[in-house]
Amino acid sequence: MAAVVPAGTDGWGVKLAASALVLATLSWPRAADAQSPKLEAAYVVLGPRGPVARAVLAQASGCPTITVDGAQQPMNVRAPPDAAFPVLVCERPIPAGVTSASVENLPLPLPKATLKSIAAFGDTGCRLKAAKAMAKGGNAVDEDEDRGKFQDCNNLALWPFAQVSRSVADAKPDLVIHLGDYL
């Protein structure tokens, strides 16, 4: 962008045009702002050696720090972004006895020393099967009779995951175990 200053203007006009150019430049979106890292999710999972904090970030090239009992510590890359999943996944083991942990000022739920209630559920995936593949000669390759049957994932009567997960959250269990198969 260039400021056009008419010939014969005094110094005040030049200063005003320069000020307008500076203000216009400051209001332009910067590439760094458009691509700034965004924390998509932060949570805690229980691994074989205890709790592990995870952070999922979009448009990030490096992991954030985690604050554990008031001290900042680096997180490590668990999975770099790729074409299929363009997010960076970071993690950090949480030592026993920690009383607080947060990522980007988002408090993380830590496991309780004594569990009084546990919720377990699974097979919550919405059915998204493709149609049967046809071999040469018109014969179906796969004999799965349910292939090609898509579930309406926005219909609570046909896919009650939102209702089930809401009822689990309302119960406020000390531990939630999801057995997998979600989409």
C-alpha cells in the first residue's frame, strides 16, 4: 500500500498521510496471527505408568508448556501433524502426588487417589460403512450384509452417544473408561 500525497501540500499533510499509512498497516492481518497455534483439547489419560497430560493443537509447530503444581515444564511431541490429521499432539507424564496441572491456563482433571465411582462404556461410533465393492462379473466382494447402511448421526434416537455421554458426565464419576470404537 502506498500513500499518495498531492504536490504542493505542506508538511502537515505528509504527516497525516504517513500516520494513515501506519494505522492501515497495523490493522492488516499478519500471517503469524492467521496461523497462530490453537489449543483444540487438553485432557489426562491413564497410561501404564500413571496419568499423562495430553494437548492437541492446530497450526502448531511446537508443544506448549504444562504447569504442574505451579512450575512450568515442557511437553513432548507424541504425534506430529500429517495430511490425515493436521494437528500436533503433545504429552507429559504427571508424577504421583501432583495436586494441580494446566495447559494454557486450562485446568486438567487429575485422578483421585481413591476411586469411588467408575463409568465404562464403548462402541459409541456412528456407523459409516461404505457400500459393498463389486468384483468383475458383478459379484459382491464383501458378504457383510450391513455394509452401505449409514446411521443418521444427528438423530438422537438413532445414535444416542450425546445422551449417553451427558448422563455419564452428570453422574460425575471419579474415572471414565471408554472401551473404544468411536467416530
